[in-house]
Amino acid sequence: SSLKKIFYQAKEIKEPVKNPNQVISTRLNYQTHKQAIYTSRLLSYQNLPKPINANP
């Protein structure tokens, strides 16, 4: 079942990495448009409010 598959995938992720230099490839499930121009930008997190649960 799909629930069992998800369980075993999570179990594999939680296991410690035996070789830290190992590259793990993942499948990306999104499509891009061949004529689109994709850009990225840095996000500034300097002026964020203090988290509500930060104080005991």
C-alpha cells in the first residue's frame, strides 16, 4: 500500500548517512515552460518578528 511505502521511505531518510560524500538524487515533480525565464532572489529575514513560542 502507499502508506507502507511512505513509512519505509521515512525510515530510510531517518537512518544515519554512512558516507557523508554520497550524493542522493531526488525526482522533481514539476514542469517548466520552455519559453519562460526563471529567476531567483535572496530573501531578507532581518526584520522578522520574534516567534510567539520563543519565550518560555
